[in-house]
Amino acid sequence: MSVLSIVMLIASIFFLYLVIRNINKNNILFEQAFMWIVISLVMIVISIFDVIPVYFAGLLGFELTSNFLLSLAIFFLLVIAFLQTLTVSKQKEQIKHLVQELSILKSHVEEKEEKNEG
């Protein structure tokens, strides 16, 4: 095992620890953190078995393994950004509905208050 693999293993384990710690402290939901857990586990496996990325890089036609890993990282980040966009869009719609319901309830309360005063 090379020094780079050991450093990557330590960094991956530390990253996994941070994700799990934030889940336990309720700073992040498990649904949101699941992809980060998967990424950290993949990083741990890649750092232990460094022949895996070399094999897949050759299989997919990458000349350098680092190019393959960079492409894989970009792909994962694009997936995460897309999933976050879906979540934000869904939450925006929910907020819109909540504001509408609150406005309706507020107008009903004001009407009842006016009737009680009059």
C-alpha cells in the first residue's frame, strides 16, 4: 500500500466519520447524507484496492487512472447537484402551498374577529 493510498484511506474514513457525526447531531437528514456515505465508502474501497480504478479506467478507455477518477468524481457531484435541485424544487412548491393555506386561514380569522367585534 502506497503513502497516497494510506492518506486517501485516512481522509475517506475521516469524511465518513464527519457525515455520520452530522447525521447523529441532526444537522443533516439521512436521506440527504446517503449519497455522501456511498461516496465515502467507494473512496475507502478504492484506497484499499487500488487496482479497481486502474481496471475500470482501462476498461472504459481512459489513458490515466487519475482522469477516470476525476470523471467519476464529476459524475457523482452532478448527480448530487441534480438530487439537491429536485429537493429544493419540491420544498419550494411545499412552501408555496403553506403560504397559501396560511393566507386563507389568516383571512378567516380576521373575518371572525370582525364579526365578533361588530
